Amino acid sequence: MVRVAIIGAGIVGLTSAVNVQKSIPGAKVTIIADKFDKDTTSAGAGGLYRPTAALVKGVPPETVREWVQDTWDYYTSLAMSPEAGETGQTLVPGYMLSDNQSAVQNQLFESIVFNFKLLTPDDLKRLKLPFKYGCSFVTVITQPQKFMPWLMRKFKEQGGTVEFRTVGKLDELAGAYDIVINCSALGSRQLVQDHSMYAVKGQLVHVKAPWVKTFLYCDDKKTPTYFIPHDDCIIVGGTREEGNYSIDIVPEVQEDILRRAGEILPQIKGGRVVGSWAGIRPSRDPLRLEKELLTIGGKKLRVVHNYGHGANGVTLSWGTSLRAARMAKEWAQEITPSARL
Ligand SMILES: Cc1cc2nc3c(=O)[nH]c(=O)nc-3n(C[C@H](O)[C@H](O)[C@H](O)COP(=O)(O)OP(=O)(O)OC[C@H]3O[C@@H](n4cnc5c(N)ncnc54)[C@H](O)[C@@H]3O)c2cc1C
Ligand SMILES: *[C@@H]1O[C@H](CO)[C@@H](O)[C@H](O)[C@H]1NC(C)=O
Ligand SMILES: *[C@@H]1O[C@H](CO)[C@@H](O)[C@H](O)[C@H]1NC(C)=O
Ligand SMILES: *[C@@H]1O[C@H](CO)[C@@H](O)[C@H](O)[C@H]1NC(C)=O
């Protein structure tokens, strides 16, 4: 039996785990992580499906397209399924706005999301949106706080097991597992550091304003302002602070987010702040999706790396995890060539 360990229980680890169960039938799959569910970065993400090739630096555009198309197909199929209330996907109309034309003209948007349309200056005036350029479309929002527990249930139902611990040294895994899928995002300080990983802190506010039912993403300057409706609140952001590893909530930053938000969408001002959150986008240019054969103490460890999804982890996770599962299957075929996988 092929033994597979997945390091990481964020959205990338969980989607990799269920895809490996499918690609290597009969494999013994274990998720090893030191943070689960609400403690992960993934749990706090707004979950807006926003395919922006510019944010996936160093990857050929046609590869990004395949990844985000696969994610789109999967998330929209969940949104349209009877299980949608549990999986956490919803189709939501909204706007992308900017004073920079190229930020709203994006080929991935135009060809993937539903009903893409550029807004005219007149549209913008009638909507009272204070931007020079804009587009409207229907996209899918994924609520990680529903999707992640759903993936975990599915994983366990299919025989998956879970270990709660920090992977300190890789020798812990060699011998015990045949294949390791590395979804450790920023990873831990104990593991051999990948120096191309960097942090981009993001802070956001949870506002109860159930009358807001559209998403807005305003991306002109370094600091984006966005509104992502979830079931219980609107996720209002944000910040993009490169090199900041702290997840402290800064009150002045929160005030600034709410001020910007109120200027763009005055109807948010009548809402009530019910929470706040900060997380670190685990960034790498390019994100790492590849196989690596390690030899540790004479034992072979076949690794598939799947980390560094930065600002786009929800948008990229399903597509990249399908590829990672395919790579794991190639490793499995090498181990047991006779097995008909
Ligand atoms: C404010 C903010 C808003 C965002 N909004 C969006 C959005 O709207 N749309 C979108 O697509 N993306 C969004 N993102 C990005 C998204 O959250 C990330 O890209 C995604 O969560 C990365 O997932 P991950 O599974 O790689 O990492 P994580 O969720 O960080 O998971 C990493 C896992 O690895 C484990 N781990 C690491 N090292 C070890 C070790 N040594 N031993 C054991 N376990 C280990 C951890 O315990 C954890 O389980 C947002 C991010 C932030 C910060
Ligand atoms: C406009 O956006 C594009 C891509 O999003 C970026 O490369 C460019 O630097 C931006 N221009 C300005 C003036 O901000
Ligand atoms: C997994 O990725 C991390 C970076 O997040 C790296 O430091 C670590 O060496 C990798 N682990 C394996 C098993 O290759
Ligand atoms: C990082 O964020 C913390 C608060 O979480 C803040 O005090 C600090 O000034 C920031 N550091 C940098 C380098 O921006």
C-alpha cells in the first residue's frame, strides 16, 4: 500500500488530500499539520474567486489559466449543487473597480467568470462609484469556514487520517511514508527554509450589513479595498503589507479600512463591526508546484511541493491540487509499477 503524507491542513493541503485519495485509489493518506481549521491562514480568507495572472508571477499564463479554470469549474459545480449550503460556495454578482484601466481589463476574467461586462463612465456615475474604470461580473465566493470542514469530513469518510504535530525534520517522514505532499505554506522555522517564501500581511474587518449582497474589489493603489459577502458578515478589507510576519490587529489600520470602505460604499456605514482578522499570504514567485526526489539517511522520499499561493490560494487551490495529485500518482506508479493506478 502506498503511504502518502500531506503536510498542511490549509485549503491547499485539504484539496490536495482529497485529490490524492482519488488519484491513488487504495493509498493510505495522512494529513500532518500543527494548525487546523480556524487556526490556519486559509480560514480567514475572503474567498473571492479572482483570477489575476499578475498575482501569479513567474508562471506561464496558459498554466495559470488551466489552474484557475479547473478551480472555477469545480467551485461553480459545488455552488449549483444541493450540497452548496455545506460546501460554502455561492455565486455572487459584483464589481471590480480601479483608476487603472489594466486592473479591470483582464483576459482571465473576461473568459472565465459569468456575464463579464466593462462599465461605461455613465454606469459608474449612476452607481456613484468613485473610480475611472470598472467591470461587472458574477463570480463564486468560497467561505473557507464551511469549505474546509466539509473537505475534512470528506477526507475522513474516504479513510483519511490526521496527525496533529509539527514536522521538525524531514527524517521523521522518510521510511514512514513513500510520498510527501508539501502544502506547508510559510512552513516552520525548523524545516529547511525556502528563502524565496515571503509574507504579505493582510488585515480585514467583519461587518454585519446583510443589505450588502454584491462583492466589490477596488484595486488601484498599493492598498486594495474590498467587500466580500459571507453568510454572517461582509468581509471588508484590506491591506497588503509585504515583509510583515505579525498577525496583530492594528486599530488604526482597522479605522483606515472602514474609512476607505465608507467612502466607496456608504451603505456599509450603517453596519456593525463584529470581528477583525489578520493573516499572512504565503507568497512565492513562482509558487512551487513540482516533484523532488530526496534521499535522507539512505531512504528515498518522494516529494511533491505545492506551496506559495500568496493572495490567490482559494482561487488556485483546486487546480493546483489536481496537478499535485497527478504528480503523486506518477510517483506511486514508479514505486509499484505493476499496480494499475
Ligand atoms: C487577508 C487575506 C485575504 C485573503 N483573501 C483571499 C481571497 O479572497 N481569495 C483567494 O483566492 N485567496 C485569498 N487569500 C489567500 C489565501 O488565504 C492563501 O493563499 C491560502 O490560505 C494559502 O493556503 P495554504 O493551505 O497554502 O496555507 P495555510 O492556510 O497557511 O496552511 C498551512 C498549513 O501548513 C501547516 N504547516 C506548516 N508548517 C508545518 C510544519 N512544519 N509541520 C506541520 N504543519 C505545518 C500549518 O499548520 C497549516 O495547516 C487571502 C489571504 C489573506 C491573508
Ligand atoms: C496598472 O496596473 C497594471 C497591471 O495591473 C500594472 O502593471 C501597472 O503598474 C499599473 N499602473 C499604475 C500607474 O499603477
Ligand atoms: C516544504 O516547504 C517548506 C517551505 O514552506 C520547506 O522549507 C521544506 O523544506 C519543504 N519540505 C519538504 C519535505 O521538502
Ligand atoms: C507589522 O505589523 C505590526 C502590527 O501587527 C506593526 O506594529 C509593525 O509596524 C509592522 N511592521 C512593518 C515592517 O510594517
